[in-house]
Amino acid sequence: MGRHCYMPATPVEAGNPVFSVYQTDIIYDGYDLASFLEVEFGFLKYDSLFSAEHTFKHIDFWSDMVE
């Protein structure tokens, strides 16, 4: 992980998710910057990002591409 990762600049507010974009494959890599870094450095398992207690903020276009 970590390569091809992007955080959208809009909306300009805290809590934007981190996306991994590689060719036509677009996935969530973190529900915010902190969770992305926790996964990258091994403090959080990637699968735990998708538990019921965490939600990903909807970002126009990018979230639609993930779904």
C-alpha cells in the first residue's frame, strides 16, 4: 500500500478519505489521513477500515467510482 494514494482537496474540511488509484482500480485506503497512516505503519489492520463503526465520507466522483 502507500503508492498511488491520494486525498481529495475538496471539500476543504477535515475527514476526507484517502483513495488508492491505480489505472481503473480505485479503492479506499483510509477513512481519513490518520487511519491511512495507522494502516501504513501497521497499527491498524486494513480490513478493520470496513467495520460497521467506520464510515467513509462521500466525495463527489471518487466515492462513486469506488462503488
